[in-house]
Amino acid sequence: MDRGDITLALALLVGVALTGQIAGLVESAGYEGLGSLVWPVGYGSVVLAAWFVWIRPMDLGARDPDDTDLWGPDDEQTDPDR
């Protein structure tokens, strides 16, 4: 993990904790309906942020048949005594 991953994970953790705190404060102030709205908006924004930063940049498409298979068997001969 690099520094950017740690920063993003911390931001997501704060986003989840902050959503819970804001919802609790709003509901304790007597606005139960607004507090119920804070949960999906807060967590939805955290999920969107995670998707936008982590999942969207991934290349999930089909691979090109001309590419070499990095995870396939090796073509090199190995020592049978090992």
C-alpha cells in the first residue's frame, strides 16, 4: 500500500464515522426524518467515492489475445531434482 491508498482508506473511514455522528446529532435535535435521510446520502457518497477512486480505474475488460499470460505456466524447463 502506498500513501495514496492509506489516505483514501482514512478518508472513507472518516466518511463513515462522520455520517453516523451527523445522523445521531440531527436525530437528537428532534429531526428524525432528516436524520434518516443523512444515512443513505452519507453512505452513498462514501460508496461513490470508493468506486470513483478504486474500482473505476481498473481494467476489467477482456484481454487482448496477443498479450502474454503473466499468470500462466512457465515455458522454461525446470530442474526435475528440485
